[in-house]
Amino acid sequence: MAWTPLLLAVLAHVSGSLVQAAVTQEPSVSANVGQTVRITCSGIDSSYGYPVCWYQQKVPGTAPVTVIYWNDERPSGIPSRFSGSLSGTTGTLTITGVQAEDKAVYFCGGWDSSS
């Protein structure tokens, strides 16, 4: 079986604020099928219990799909290889055993209560 390199593009998104610079992500992450991928999103304001969520967009111009909500909850139908966590101001999306179909743009959603 050939190892297929994947490129997972990641974009930052802030809910509840127009200050998009408050949340930052890596511009892109690449991996081979079967590897574990971690995408981080820093600058999340969790001081009031605001969660981080993650969205996957496979086709530009289509609605993103929620893969993680409330830091670590996975919606029905999302494979168990997707998991999330929040530590301090950094949210992490982990894809354990990444598959070719996981190639997508991933958005993190956080909250900036300073605005």
C-alpha cells in the first residue's frame, strides 16, 4: 500500500468577535495516511467557560461540517479518530490515523470576550 501525503489546511475563525487576529493556527499541516495529526488553535478565551469547536470543509464554497464541539464532543457520524481538547488558551484537534478522506480545510471556532 502506498503512503499518500495529505495536506490539511487550517484557518482561524473567531465567534463572538470581529478581532480575528485573536485566534491563530498553523497555515497548513501535512501528514501521511495512518499518521496522527494535531492542529492547534491558540488565543481561545476560556476564562468564562467558552468552548472551542472545530469545523471541516472538504469543498470550497460548501458549508463546513462540525467535527468537534464544546472542546471535546464529537457529533453523531463523526469518526472516533477525531478528538479535541482545550488546555488554557490553546485548543487542539487530533486526528489519529488520518485517512485520505480527511484532506480538508479545518476551522477552529473560539470566543474573544474582550470586544
